[in-house]
Amino acid sequence: MSSSETATDTDAATAEAPLRDEGREATLAQVTEVFGDAIVGSHIRPGDDLWIRVVRDSWVDVHEFASRRLGCTYFSFLSGLDWLPSPFGRDMDSQEDIITQGTEAKELPPMTTGYAGGDTRFQVFSRLNSTSEAFGITFKTDLPDDDLSVRTLVPVFLGAAWHEREAREMFGFTFVGHPYPVNLYLPGAFEGHPLRKDFPLLSRRVKPWPGIVDVEPMPGDDSADGDGDAE
């Protein structure tokens, strides 16, 4: 067998082998060793990121562990996820349906979740980073449909306070123990939670997106002059 054939075979075997990320695998192993069955899902994208989904009761504990034992002392953000497929579709599509078909009826696709999976419609997720080791972890936890609450992260990361306030008003989550659970953006009498998929964006239902109707011709578009075909 020639050296070129050997090199080709080696390259092919390398290409077929799954990528590994030993650093993130070791981090996941550390978390799993401590929390065991509390880790209900995980995903590693080699060379890029790590997602870990935990049971709700371990939400605060896993953040404290990551901060003290893994060096993830930088709190990046916290937010919410609503995996319900929007009953309105994309708003631009919905407006097109109204104009061309006179209906907004859509068959909803099945609910699917992202990295590390999920068992409920709503999740809380956060991002922690290590400033010394240059890696991060995205933590997620499921919120039961009949109890959209989870313990606050404020005792571990003071910076979580504003993020939890935003998630509270935008998704309707309750962060148990939060020291100041008041709205950041919306007036106190506002009803509903704008980042839920079933919250109707009424302004876009009343007025279509620009460009869907009454499209203005571009300069130099002779076909819009009404004189027939362009010369």
C-alpha cells in the first residue's frame, strides 16, 4: 500500500470519528458526580459550549457549585424559554394569510425543545462563565405548567436580580425569595406576559408590516409605469 493511500485512509477515519471535548466532558462529569440524578439532560457542542439541565430543586445549588468549585464566577444572564409553537405563526406570515387567504388558521407543529432537552413548556436558563479558564455553562431547568416558580439566584449572584425581574414580567415566572419583585418595563396595570408565545401582538394585527401591502416600486422600475412591457 502506498503512503498516499495510507494517508487517505487515516484522514477518512479521522473525519468519521466523533469530535471530543475532553475539557467540557470533565466539567460535566464533575457536576454529575455531585448532583447525580438531579442532572436530567446535557449537551456538549465540542469546542464551543456546554448545556446542563437540572431538576428545579437543584437550581440554586448547581449555580453555587459552579461558582465555588468550577470557577464560573461571572454571571452573564438569566432568561426564560417558551417552547410552545406560536399559534399566530410569524406575524408577517399571519398578515399575509389575512390578506391573501382571509384566514389565520394554522396547524401547530409539535413542541420541541433545544439543547439538553425539556419536559415542560417553560424553562428558565442562565449563563455562567469562568473568566480565568475561558469557558462557560448554560444551565436550564423545567418549570411545571401549574407552578411557574423557582428559587431566586440573588443570594448566589446579586446580578441576577434584574434578570429575574425581567423574566417575571415577560414570562410570568415567580422567583421565590427575590428581594424586590417589581416590574422593570411594564406599567403596573399591564395584563399578560409579552414573551409568551400565545401573547397576541395586537399592533401587528391592526397594521400589517410595511412592505406586505401597497408595495412601492423601486426607482427605475419601468414595469410599474402602467405602459405595458418595458422596452
